[in-house]
Amino acid sequence: MTAPLLQVEDLKVDFSTRNGIVRALHGIGFTLHAGETLGIVGESGSGKSVTSLAVMRLLDRAGRIAGGRVLFQGRDITRAAPGDLRSLRGAAMSMIFQNPRAALNPIRTVAQQIMDVLRAHRRIDAAEARQQALDLLKAVRIRDPERRMSAYPNELSGGMCQRVMIAMAIACEPALLIADEPTTGLDVTTQKVVMDLLAGLTAERGMAVILITHDLGLAARYCGAIAVMEQGRIVEQGPTEALFRDAQHPYTRRLIAASPTRRSTLADLAQGAPPVEPVSRPPPPPGTGPLLEVQKLVKLYSGTRAVDDVSFTISAGGSLGLVGESGSGKTTLSRMICRLIDADGGDVVFQGESIGHIPARDFHKAPQRRDVQIVFQDPTDSLNPRFTAFDSIAHPLRRLEGMRDGSALTARVTEAASRAGLEPALLGRFPHQLSGGQKARVGIARAVAPRPKLLLLDEPTAALDVSIQAVILQLLDRLRREDDLALLFVSHDLNVVRMMCDQMVVLQAGKIVEAGPSMRVFEAPGAEYTRTLLDAIPHFEPNAAPADRVDA
Amino acid sequence: MKTFLAILRRVGRRLLFSLPALLGVVVVTFVLMRVLPGDPAVFFAAGPSAGKAEIDELRHQMGLDKPMPVQLVRYLGDVATGNLGRSLTTGQPVVADMRARLPASLELTCTALVIALFLSIPLGVAAALRPGSPIDHGVRMLCTLGVCVPTFVSGLLLIYVFYYLLGWAPDPTARIDIFASTPPDITGFYLIDFALTGDWQGWWAAFTQLLLPAFTMALFVLAPLARMTRASMLAVLGSDFIRTANALGLKPLRIVVAYALRNALLPVLTITGIVFSTMLGANVLVEKVFSWPGVASYALDALLASDYAPVQAFVLLMATIFVLVNVLIDILYGVADPRVSVE
């Protein structure tokens, strides 16, 4: 047995904050041999990113290694000098990051940035570095590499930026590559391509990989071993298959249960939550039309058809999922339906009345504003930081129903909060005093406060951890059943849409490529594009061997 | 070539769009000058004993007896043909006066700006690299001092120390020693003219003469530039691509200069444009302290004498320079930042 490439022993990291010293890592340890792939999974705040930064010795000023050590190629680098570290970084160990566009220098060309890395570690002249940079771009299979050499990051797509980032990270053939959420924020299909590329390149070069992710499916698909982190501790680690087959730690089990899979239902996700009681609803009186009818909507952005002739209907209390990749027009479409932007053609009919012709800037005065409410993607950015939770929820009541301060308003706000599962004690808090899940609840409470008939959800759980996502999804489902609330659910996560929605519409480049009952679309996709989307989801089967793992 | 044409088109459009603003400036200044108390005819009449008839005659000559709109239209016509009137104080056409004095102001302002940039950017970078350190606090104090101390005080202090006490600086009056010969008038910028004629002794004399007033002005604008550099350096140093550069083992100097500073300079560029325009128009105190024959002191003298034409011309000139500087900054921004499209 050769010596391990990386050995982390009882690593402790402290952060000095305004409220004193906070321990972020409570003594973690793991071992990685050359060519192995280790997945570190956990939810936000579990310390997985801190682990990677501590291994690279990239902690910012506030962070400090308080104990334990990191052995890299047999050398203790915990107390290595900055100069020694610099010659290691990029050359022997390197890292790729989440949000690839921000991780690249916006005012240097792709070629310059790759050459910077090459020339930081190798004595080569500019022409040679340029040639190697071009070879690297070819290796990461960027289309048209010669032309991309002189491109700036803002001219590239997110997927291409991540390829450039990978090219930079592998430029000097490091022995260890740490990938910190490398595909978060990318489309599923792009994610698959980038991850396959990464797995292939590292396998070819015999690099060891640490993949840090919140996505269990991704870790299961690409890693040989997995370490599960919770609150600064590794609670469980082992070979991927064994870990998923027979998870020991309750947190691992909870995490596995909360991750949507091909067959999971809402009830599976949050085990222990009170079961949803079926509510019997009187059938709609005959002759009533659909709640919402979208008729041949068109939106043009500088000549291109962002949304191209899209039609569908939602019945009262129904739910429809709008699926597609970034740029497919799903957000534009949802914004037109909730009348935040104007359409260039077609109509939106709500309860038999055309609302498509009310200009978006005047729609806040229309009576239908109350009936069509929105829950936005980012629970933090969509709340006014100077409003308490109470004010945020009361805002639509004040504006749309003209309610004044008083017991009636308080009652309505408390009622909306309780329906969204928000504790009354939290109503006085400001957004920065709330957790991500609590902020999501405030957003939902605000939307349901005026008792709408249609709720538009634009990726409502994209910024949330899986366990919180599970709870929020159940909450939304309960609201729909109890209040006869129709949902229009915009998401890139097909599993979530399948669980939440009866109907599904798949968009590509502004056009509907497939529509129908979710189960049918999921089981037997009709369009080629839908099949590609479905295949790209990294899923794992807790009870079956991962069939299509890419062996590194 | 294509980008060049695009830049040219953009400049042309920007200049075209600034014409209404310039027109507005001309009209407002014109009206303002007429509304201000003081009658130039009385001021320029032969003496305190001048009779009413003489004053009326003068007023008629100057066209001041016509209604204001008529005067305005006539003035606009003059401006359009490049005739900015005649200064009653100097007796020269305003255009000639400006041509003689503008290079003096520009030379002083540009030198001061270069000094300020050379001081403030390293100071700002040093402060940002070690926030909260003694260096940071030192820079902050220097900046505060620079802003609090009025230029006439700092100017006099510099004169007292470097001319009176140490004797390093030459006699701090005017652009060059009164007994020295001025360079031939080629561009009006002494440094350039001396250099063109190869008179390096004269060049040195003009240069040393320039240093004290330039430093006085530079001190005043040190604060906005250094603080802006510090703030924007701090923001850039915290960004993802700096972490990437660190993670890939780039050399610290390269990270600070090529990665951080180049990105951080973009907002500094904007501030530099504003600072330059302010300096050019507001350096009247420096010009007065150092008896510098610039446009600002010229305009102030004219204003005190109710001499309309130079003041109006001065305001128009400043507005034009402001527009030009902004267009220039805009172009530089487009060159420095690929995210700003040239179109």
C-alpha cells in the first residue's frame, strides 16, 4: 500500500466573528489515495467548503486552523510558508469553484488567464504557453478553441466558463483537484457534460478528486467514496455503494430520504412529517372554464423569440410545472403570465377575463392582482431587508386590500404566517435574522396572504437545502389541497416538478416541445429533448447498485 | 478598424447629445449674469464723475438697452460664429485671453492630477492590502488632512516651508521667473514648448515653478482618489477570481497588479474624470495664491468687475471641457473593460 496522497487528521478550524470565535470544523479526518474520488456531501453550513479551503490553505483572514494537520504527499502543509504553498497550489493541488463566471477575471482573455497559470509554475516562453493553453482548451472540448482564446469570460456561457476553469486547474497536471460545487447553477444537461468531462480528464491523468456538493445524486454518480458532513463533523464515510445501501447515521438517512429520486413521492421526502390528509373537494360546477388560459403568448427580445407561441391551461386547484433549461423562456413566460412584463402577442385569460391586455405597469391596480401572486426564486433578495417578516406579509394586504394597521390586519398576517408554517414569534424579525427556510416561508406567506387563486412559483426551492426543500414542497402541496390554490411551478428540477404537478410543460428555446400529465411525460417522454433532460439528472438508487457510474 | 469606427461613432453621438446641455449652460449663465446686481456700463464709464448721458451712451454701445431676449439671440449668434465678445477689463477679445490662459490652467491641472494619481493609487492599494493596519490609518489621516485644509492654507504652508525656510523652491509667483525669458508660443504649455525648442534649462525652471502649486492642488484631490482606490481594491480583493488566482498559485505581485488593481481602477477612472473637471474650474484659490495666470482667476476678476463676456465664456469653456473629459473617460472605460460594449 503506497502512502496516501492526502491525509487530513483531526482538522479543526475556527472563525473569529463579531460574536466571538466560532468553530467551523470539529476535528475531521479522511484519507485520499492517488487517483481516488471522494465526494463530500452536506447541507449549507456543514463545513464542506471550509474543509476544502482549509486543505488548500485558502481560508480568509478570519479563518484559522486551530488543530490537527493536513498531510499532502507525506508533507505536513498545515504550517507551510506562503511561498511553499504557492508553488503547490495550481501545480500539485488545484481547485475549481462554484459560479465559474465570477471565478474568472473579467478583464483578461481566456488565453491570458490559462497562460498566467502555466507561467506561474513552468519556465516557458509566451509562445509555448499559448500553444499549451490552446491544447488545454481542446482537451476540455470547447467548441472553436482558437477563437475562444481571445474571448473574455462575459462572452462565454456558464458551461464554457467552467470548462475554461477546468483547463486552468489541470494546466499543470496537479495530483489533486478539489471541485467545490462545480456545477451548481448550471443546467442539468450542461452539468452532465461538464461532470463527464471532469471525470474523464481526471481519470486520464490519474488525478485524485474531491467533489464537494450538496447533491447526493451527483456524488453517487461520480465518486468512489463519500463523506457526509453535518455541522462541522464527518458523521459517516465509506464507499459510495455501501453508504447508500446501508446508511448508519440518522443524518445520512434523512439526507438520502430528502433527496428527490426517480420514484420518490412527497411523503417520502420528509419522513416523520404529519401525513397529508386528503381533502375532498366538491367537483367544479359544470360549465366553468379553466382558471388560467395562456393563448399563443409571444415575447420578442431584440428580434429573437424568447417565448414563441405558447398555449396551455390550468384548472382551479390544478398544478402545472414549467420545465426547461436556462434560456428556454420559462421565466419570461411566467413573468408575462403574472403580468410583470408585457407580451408581444397572444393573451392571458384568467377566470374567463382577458388580463393579457392590461399593461404590466397598471396591473397592480387590476382586481386580478390579488388573485395571481408570486413566490420568487431567491428568498433573501426578494424580501425587503428593512421590513420585518410581519411588514413583508402585511404589505400586499395594505396595498391590495387597503387594510389599515389594527387587529384585523394582525389577524390576517398571523393567519397567513401560520398557513406557511411560520412561527408567530418570528414575525418581528428582519430577513437577516431568519434562516433560508424561514425566509422562504415568509415569501410564501406574503404570497398567500391576499388569498390568491393562482400561485406562481419561480424556482422556489432552488436556493434551499434538500431537507428544507422537502418541507417547503410539502407545505406548498398542502396549501394547494386545502385552499384550492392553483400552482404554476417553474423549475429546472424535473423530479420536483413530477412530485408537485399533475401537468407538465417542457420548453425549449421558447417553444413547447412536450406537454401532458407529469407521470406520463416522466415515464414515457415523447420528445427527444425531454429524454435528454431526464437522462441528465444524476439520480441514485438507494437500494440498487448505481448502474451508470463513470468509473474513474 | 471596426472597433475604431465604432468608437468614433460613439464619440460623435455623445458629442451630439451634449449640445443641448451646452446650450442650456449658455442660456442659464447669460440670464444669471443679467440678473446679478451691478451694471457694467456704470463700472466701465470713464470715472465716478461720468454723467448719465455718458453711461447711457456706453449702455447703448454695449447693447444693454435692448430687451434681454434680443440680447440673448444676438449673443447666441455670436457664440455660434465663435465670437465670445470682448473683455472690458483687458480690452482683448475673450477668445484671445482664453487662448493665452487656458494652457496655463491645463498645464497646472494635468500636472497636479498626475501627481495625485501617482500618490493616491499606491497609497490606496497599500491601505487595501492591510486594512486596519497602521498604514491604512496613516493613509486615512493624510486624506482627511488633504480635504480639511483649504488649498490657500496648504499652498501658503508649502511656500513657507519650501521657499522661505528651505529655499528649495523658486519664487512662487507666476509660471516662470519674471526675469527669465518665456518660451516661444507654440502650444502655450511651457513644459512642451521648452522641450520642443530644446531649452532644458528653461524647462527645469518652469517645472520647478510648477511643482508647488501642483502639489497644493494634488493634496486636495488625494482623498477622493485614494479612498476610491482603497474601497474598490477591497471589493476586488474579496472577489471570486482573486480566490481563483490564489488557488492556482499565481505570484502575489501578479495577483495584486494584473488581477486586482486593473479591475479596481475602473471606478477610479470615473472619479478621475470628475476630479479633473472640478480641479480645472475650482483651482482659483491656487491660482490666486501662486499668481498663476490661469482661466479661473481671470474669470473671477471678470465676475467681480461685472464683465459679462469672460464669465460666460469661462462657463461655456468649462462645460465643454467637462463634456470632452467625460467622453474621453467613456472611451477609456470601453478600452479597459471588455464588458462595456463599444457600441
